[in-house]
Amino acid sequence: MQPSVSTSNPASLTPAVAALLRHFPEEVRSAFVRLRESGDAAAGDTLVLAIVADHMPDKNAALVDSAALMADLGFDSVTIAEMVFFLEDLLQVNVSNAEIIRVRTVGDLRAFVRVKLADQTAGRDLAPRA
């Protein structure tokens, strides 16, 4: 076990979420809780950046908003799909192929997740699961 990862989980994490976030540092798990409890956009950004970093093939690349997922960070279509599945499971959102194909950069992904979460809060998460 890495020293930065706590074995305790905030009380508001379900077992499924705790399992998904088990290898992330405590600050990421806390960001998830803040996002769910208050809609804190900064917490959502922390969460998205941690997920991108976790899935990022080129661990030495700079994780900045302008970084292209494929060209700069080394993602391929399979890795992007894995990351999207992770986001769907964690955030309980539906992401269509048509939606994700428009996401090119880290900034695009952060903005996309904000929109999906806003739609979910407003009850508009209507994209079918494929």
C-alpha cells in the first residue's frame, strides 16, 4: 500500500465508489465527496485530473488543459474508452460515442464532465448506455 492512500473511506462513499477510488489519494476521494455533496466544480476538476493522470500512458507528459489526449498524453482509443467507462461508473453518467469523440484535450474533458454533471443534476442525463 502506498503511504499517501488511506484505508479509511469518508462515510458518504458507497462501497462501489470506494472500490473505484481505492487506489487514489485521500484528497481525490474527498474531492468526490465534495462534488457529490455540494456540486463543487473545483472538486470535479480535481477528480477529472486525477482520473486522466491515472489512465495517462505517458506519465511524464504535462497535464495541462491544452494537452491533447492522444497527441500529447499518449492516449489511444482503447485507453480513452477505459477512462470513459471509469467516469460513467464513478459519476453515474451516460456518455455516447458521439459525445466523447468531440473531446480532444484535457480542458475539453473537464468542461464535458461539468456539463454531464449539470445535466445529471437537472435530470437531463438522457444519453442511452451503449
